[in-house]
Amino acid sequence: MEIIADFGYAVLENWPIWVVTITLIVAAVIDGFELRVPNWLTYPMIVTGWIYSGIAFGWEGIGWSLAGTIAGLLCLLPFYLIGGMGAGDVKLMAGVGAWVYCVHTFWGFAVTVIVGMLLAIGMVLVSGKWQKHSTQFFAIFYEIISIRDADKLSEIAAARKPTMMLLPYGIPIAIGVIGYFAWTGMLV
């Protein structure tokens, strides 16, 4: 019984982190089923992060929250611009930034990249199509370093999309950011 009370106290003490955690779980589930993270989830996450920061820390908090939002956007925007992920994933990371600011957003993103890479490799291995997908990976990598035009890369990605195995990136974002929260003790 004491463990439950301690957990309840930890949740109340760290409720902003739990708001982000629960929102990420909802986003991951939706993305897993629909291959998209909806605006009705991401925009309120961003705006409530700004509001919370303003109420809790005043103008300075709003500044931290806006900087975190921009950091979250910048983490995934390049991948979106070249057609590598959806806008919902980018806005979800911006929402994380609105609540936990720059440093935690960056480290959550770093863990997310590792989780995403491992999940992508796992998906390819389970599918048994390593040769096809490794060839696609190197083709995409070559295109990125040689073309360097986001619009052209986005067109190529859109044409290739029906032949690719898609990773709903809300799942790695949730696992990565929540894993970072857990590792750093932010959940308890």
C-alpha cells in the first residue's frame, strides 16, 4: 500500500512529465493504428505547454517553452522536409519541447533516434527483406548527400513511399522520450 501512495505522490509531484508521458502514449497508439499523429493531439499539447510554463514561471517560462518548441521542431523538421516522416511527428516533438524545454527535448530526441533505428532494423529483419531495404537505405542516403534539394528529395520520397515499410515514428518518439524520463528519474 505504501508503494502505491509513494507512486501517487511522485505522479503529483512530477505531473507535467506525466502529462507529456500520457500524451506520448496516446500519440504512439494512434500512430501505430493510423500512421499519423493527429492535430487534435499535437496542437493542444504545444499550447498547454506554453500556458503551463507561463503560469508556473512567468515570462521566463514562456521563453523556455517557446525555445523548447523550436528545438523540438528543429530536431525532426529536416526529416519531414525531405519526406522522411509526417508533420504530426514533428509537431509531437515540438509539444515535448513546449513542456520540458530544450535540454530534455534534445536528449529525448537523441534516445528517440536510437530507438527508431533499432525498431527500423528489427522491422526489416522480421520482414525477411534485408537486401531490399538495405539497398533502399543506401539509395536514400546517396540521394540526401548528392541532391541537397528538399523539394526534389520530398518528391522522390513520395514516389518511393508505396514500396517502403513505414515506421510510425510516434512510437519511437514515445519510447525514446519516456525512456529518457525514466532513466533520468523524471517520472518519480
